[in-house]
Amino acid sequence: MMHFPIKRRVAVVGAGMTLYRRRLQETTKEMVFHAVKMALDSAGLTIKDVDAVVGGSAPDLFDGIHMKGENVITEAGGALKPYLRNFTGGTTGVSQQINAWSIVASGLADVCISVSWEKMSPCHPHPQYAFWTIFDRIIERPLGVNLVWIFALEMNRYMHKHNIKKEDIALVAVKNKANALDHPCAQLPAKITVEDVLNSPVMCWPVQRLDISPPSDGASAVIFASEDVAKKITDTPVWVIGVGRCEDTTYWMNRDLYFPYYAYYAGQQAYSMAHIHNPRKEIDVFEIYDPFDYKELHHMEGLRLCGKGEAPKLTREGVTQRDGDMPVNPSGGLMGVGNPIAAGGGMKVCEIFWQLRKEAGKRQVKKDATVGLAHAWGELMQGSSVLIMKV
Amino acid sequence: MSVKISKYPGVGLKEEDIKGKKVLTTVWPCNLKYSWSAGVAVGRFLTELKNGKIIGRVCKKCGRILIPPRMYCEWCWKPTDEWVYVKDTGTINTYAITHLATDGVTRLKEPMPIAVIQLDVPAKLPRFFAGFLHYLGEVKPEDVKFGMKVKAVWKPPEERIGSITDIKYFKPV
Amino acid sequence: MSLDKISNPEAIKHWTDVIPPEYVYTVGVAGERFFREIKENGRIMGTKCSKCGYIYLPPRIYCEKCFDYIDEWVDVGLKGRVYAYTVTYLDVDGSPLDKPIIFAVIKFDGVYGGLIHRLGEVEPEKVCIGMVVEAVFKDKAERKGSINDIKYFKPSD
């Protein structure tokens, strides 16, 4: 058991985001300003109130802006302040919140903005071509790999191990895209059926077009404040009560892909810190990383929300719907809202913040949610970050 | 979205807006070229592929045979101990059928099966196996099965260059 | 540690490859107006914050001091001053240039920021800091909505 001698309680006090779209006209800088400004306004703060800034964005190769962390410092409100960029692949959007939380929890800052962004549209012919460079350059890339390969290999292994049908997995895409109909920033909200997913073009079997989230442009921002400051800013601070992070080996071809141990250990850390023993009973609302529909199920099992191979059954029974007992991705997730990598994770943190503050409008989950969990997954499909919040 | 916020910023564009020059754009052909050292372990691995052999590194402490080889054992946090040749046979740990080319948009004429090959090595350990990613050949996509026994099909010696593609593919046996 | 000694340099393997993507950037909301003004009207425009009065060049849709949106556009004129300059004798690949190029940061009076551009119609030894320079545009038909629609800045009164 780990012990956490944390100095100060930290709360999330504001959030903001842009529209998520396949292509935004805004430059990276303009997107970041929009998100930060909205987060500040929502908390009634000005940039002068901010002591430190964390920026989060995934590979520089997406938008071809080298050192893209420094590229947006001014727009992030970080000029002449402590500024740190997090780049931990797909986990960035949640990992960076852990950075921001730790900066405030340690007493280094009272107020810290954490802004996430991704602009994938500049990369041609397709942003996937940038992803391609994450493969081993000597023993994998010469095979002509494309990004979907590893996910198709993982999905197939997961399906094989538990005898899961494609129909069961497609239900996640149906649910999340429908949830996104109520999200005003969503890129691909849709009312679709399981048949639509199964009839969509095959990318890399078993992954089909509608099993995948889209590439996107977008930015989101969250503000963290220390306890004394947070209480002055708002009557409803949303407290960070648990954080967790874990990475498995980069040698993905040497491990069995059917179970995400990285998610398991990241979850265990966060549960331990939050004194949560039974996450399914003690956490009310979940935003789980879903760049592919099967990943929501895979991660639910990794995060111990059900036994191995049991997530499809819960989905089928409607447990993970907004009005269900364990709502997962009420925002619409990456499948519906869009997947501007770091900002995808950032959106999930915003959603938990809004859900716990009962500000989610039509997306508000039915149960009285007081504890929520945001999760992101990334690197070479090997890492997870977890943030647990409570009102 | 929060009910307290009424408008979200952003100007969405379509591909035609960019191709049709409705908005101004600027183009950067990235075109970066690299030469990477293969390193000690993978360098030897490639050299042996040219010889038609698969080589791994042994850690005597945990008993693993590491493929792809590394000069250190990341479990025992110590240097690995010796080289060992292994058989070019294995089983399919997982597979997929790709319909897309490397660029992620071009569709292949013939869908191609790919797999993680779990190599036949003497040491069997939980949560680890020796293996790598490769193509499957001489098999129809619909006939590929989990656990299928496969064997490497090599290029002729004069065509090998010391690359993972010196193995043409793995075929069922 | 038993890292093998390299006795045969030919055994050192290298793997060469390229990073293939190409990038197409939109110039953004502020950039769209800025470059269209250059292309269509031969004007250099900045944006002004109504609160603090700062004028930004290149223009932005926000004031970094007040951290708020701005949307007032102002013509900053075509004349500025050389704030700093350098003379480059090599191209991006490091090959010698036929004729050296002078690059300068050009500041406009009362404006925050400035433009980086080439200087023309002047020899390097004649350039000095504080020198007044003026934008020389390409013919309108040749302009594409790019910073290169300005050919260079030349000495002016």
C-alpha cells in the first residue's frame, strides 16, 4: 500500500473548451486562447490570478510544430510564469492534470491552469501518418505498418480471449455517438445502429470505420486551485481525491494484450489514494478513454469496474448508459465528441467537472453523482492516467 | 459543456474549404531524413536475419529469452548474459487483417493478414513471450486462427539485406 | 557488463528512413484578415486592444496583456524601422548563397511586435539600426496571401 503525504487539498474550479472539429480555421494559438479564456471566465478569474501553467499536447508531428509546448505559452497564460508541457501520448490530457494538481498540492502554486490542445488537421495525407512514427523504426516500420494494426491486434486478442462478439463491442459506438448528440462541441454525434458499425468499411479487421474515433482539432482547459483559494472562488469546488499513473513495457509484442495491466495499476493507485475499495459502488460517473469502442470495455475491466470479459454484458444491459447504474462516457466520449488527442482527455476531465457540478444539462447522468473518474490511455498502447474527483 | 456557457468558439472547415482555397493556407513539406543506429542488440539481430537465423538474448536470472533482443534485462535490471539462436517457428498470439496501406488512407487491393508471432522458445514464463510483428502468407485471411502453428518463409540469401523483411512472412505448418 | 566490443565496423547497422507527412496550415482567424489585406489591398494591418491600447503585429484576436478578445483593426502603414538585422551568406542547407541576404526585424511606431523580413535595394554595409524602411509589394496579380507577397523592405525617408 502506498502512502500519500499530500500537503494541500486541491480543487478544480473552472473549465472550458472549443468546438471539436475535423478542421478548425483557428491556429493552435487561437484555439488555446479560446479554451483558457473560457475556463478563466467560468471561474471568475483573470490571468493575473494564475501562478503556473501546464500545457498538454501529443506528438509534435501531428501539427508539425516542433516544440509545440512553447508555441502557445502566451495564449496559455504562461508567459513569465512557471510553465511545463506534458507529453505522454494519449494519456496527456489526464496526465497533465496530475502535473497541475501536484504543483498546487505541493504548495508551488495556488492557482494553476492546465490547457490541452491538438491540431491534427495540418498533417497530410492523414494524421495517421504521424502516428505511424511511434512504431519501432527498425523492426516494425519496414513492414509498412499503419496505426490501426496494433489496435486491431489487441481488439482481436481481447475478443478471442473472452469470446466477445463484434456486435457487443459495436454497442459502445452506438451509445457514445448517441450521447454526443447532446454535446454542443461534438464532432461526430450520430444516431447509429449496431448494423451501421458492422457494415462500415473495414480498416484493419476487426476494426471498422465506425469502431474508431475521428482525428480532430480542439482545445480544452481546466483550472486547479488550493483549498483556501478554491473556497473563495466558488461554492462548489470539485476536489481531486485520487490520481494514478502507470506504464507497461514498450515491448508490446512481448506481452499478452487481452488485459490492460497499466490501467489496473493506475486505477489501484488512484483508488488507494481516494480510499476507494469498490470503485463500481463508490464512483458514480466515469469518463473512460474510448478512441476505439473496444477500449472502453477493455479499460472498464482494467479499472476493476467488472471482471475480465464482463464489460460487454454490462453494456448490453444498459448499465453504462447515462440513466444506468454506472454511466460511462456520458459526454459522448472520443467516439462522439472527437479525439484531439490531449484535448480528448482534457474534455473528459471537463465533463466530470460539469457532471459533478450538475451543469451538464441534457447530458446530466440520472443518478446523483458526487464522485467521478476520468481516465486516459496512450503511448504505444501501454499507459494510463486516472483522476478521481468529488464534490 | 456546461449549462452556464452558451456559446463555444471555433470555425469548422470542410476539406473543400482548404482544397478550394476558400481560406488561406501555407504548406510545409516536412521531408526529414534520418539514419538511426540499430544498436548492439538489434544490430546483431538484423545481421543474423541476413544469415537466415533468429537470435535472442538470454537472461540467466529470470530465464527469459528476449526477442527482440536487448543487452539488458528490464525485469532483473542487469545485463543479459548470452546470445542464443531460436527456431523460426511459433504460434499466432493475435492477428488482424489490414485493408489499409501505411498512409492510412489508401485501400489495399488484397487485404493482408498480420500477426504477433509467439516464437517457440524453451522458456515459458507468465506475462511474457518472445516474439514480434510480421505478415502471414500462404493462407487466406478467413483461415487464420489463434494458436495456429507457423514457420518463417525467408527470402533467398542473395536478396537479404539485414532487415526484418528478410523474412517474407510466416506461413501455417 | 558485457557489451560486445565492436571489432568489425561493417557490422554496425544503421537504418535510414524519412518522416513523410506534409503539412497544410490554415493561417487562422487573425491571419486570414492580415494576409487578405496584404494580398488585396497592399496594407499591413494590426489589431488594437481597446482597453490598454496595445497594437499587435502580426495581429491577434486577443490581447496578451489584458487576456481578452480584441477585434479593432488598424492600418499600421508601410514604413517601419530596422530594429535588428543580420546578413546571411548560407542557405538552409548550409550552401553558399550567390548574393548575401539581409534579414531584419522591422518595428512600426507605436506597435507591439513587428515583422521579420528581407531588406532590398541596399548593400549590407549601408544598413543601420533605426533605419527607416518601406514595404515593397509584388504585383497584385502575383500575390497569394502570404508573407512573401511583400518582396522586401527598402530604405525610405
